[in-house]
Amino acid sequence: MGLYEVEVAAVRDVSPNMRRVTVTGPSLAGFLDDGPDQRIKLLLPRPGQDEPVLAAGTDSGEWYQSWLAQPADVRPIMRTYTLRAARPDRCEADVDLLLHGDSGPASAWAGRVRPGNRLAIVGAYAEFYPPEETDWHLLVGDETALPAIGSTLERLPSSARGSVLLEVGSRAEKAYLDEVGVPSGVEVTWVLREGAAPGARLLDALRAASFPAGRPYAWVCGESDAVKVLRRHLVTDRGVDKDDVLFMGYWRLGASIDDN
């Protein structure tokens, strides 16, 4: 994975709670695209820093060990996100950040980010690799999965068939897909959380969903415990082969997935 030192070029909200941060930097000319749901690490400055303090060796394959060896009060804040889009020919990339106040350092940074702010990106690596024999796609997630689902929908062939189930806290979040080209054979269903536990309404919708004939490829991402329950339903109750289900916890209720 490469490390890219970048600067914020533009900031705009693509839905009430999703902020798109466009970054730029000469190093992005060498960015290697790995797939639609490619994950990255953001290295953010700590309070009082103008830019993240990167240790010697951070730009090598030993970046994590270099980061971990730094004093805890100095090393950059690290958080995992999905790269929404990359344009190496223009040395640009887009990262969509879910806004939820100052409940975490990355969200707090996203709430205050301005053009000219500096950060670093490490990545990228993708997980979405459906078998060639896939007949239809099932994409399941919450707000945190919107960037990956948006990118995936844009890359599916126009002939693709499938379903998307999205759990959100507000109908207004549907605006996120307004700019996304959804294949005509893919149906998008929005599920309102309405105060329920993360993933609970999503499980209800998945249980009620009718599956077409053929071999599915299911991509399930969201709250860590919820995605395990959703996968179990697909494999145990619906008979989907476990090798045809990609599931990943993007966040954990009450804790951080990342190290700091």
C-alpha cells in the first residue's frame, strides 16, 4: 500500500450527514486503483497540529510499525474509510465522511475541515471481488457503507441485476445516491432505523426480501455485530454459500475499529 501526503482542495455536503472531501497532491499521480470498495487509512493531525506528524519510514511498507512507534500524543489520528473516487490523472481523490458531531476525532475533524488542511492517506485495498459465475448482487449496509455502495453501483455493468438494502437514520440521506448511476436491473430499498438498534431494521428487510434465481454475491458492511447477524441469516436461513458472502464491520457500537 502506498502513502500519499495530500491537501484538502474542496469540501461539500452530498447529503445532510455525508461530507465529501476532495484532496490533491502530486503523489496521487501514482495511485493504484484496487476496486470499488477500496479502503484507506486517513492519518489526521492531532489537536494543535497543522498537519500529521509522520515518522521516518512511514512512506515505506513499514508504515504501521513506524506509526505505532511514535509517542501516543504525537502520532497521527488514524481512521479507516472508503475511498469514494480517485482521479490519478488530476492528482485528486474524494473521501466521503459521515458527520456525527464531535463523538470521535475523525468526525470532529470532518466537521471543521477546510481547503488547505493537510493529511495523509494510506492504501488502498478492496474486498469486492464477485466470482465470474455471479448471477446477481446483493449490497447491504448502513450510512457508513454508502460510499462503497455508491462506488460499486457505478462500476457494475449496465446489465447487472440485484438488490441494495440501506439502513439510514433519516429519509434525507437518500440524496446520497442522487448522483450515482444505478443499473436499471438493481433495486434500491431504503430502511429507516427509527430508533431501533443498528442493523435491526436491516435484518427485518433482508428476511422479507425475495431473492431471484441464480448465484448471488452478497456484500454486507456496517456495524460489527450487526453484519455478523446478517451474514448468519444469509448463510443459515437463505442457503447462500459462505464463500459468496463478503461481510465486514465498518464500525463498532461504543468503540473504535481502529487503534487510536
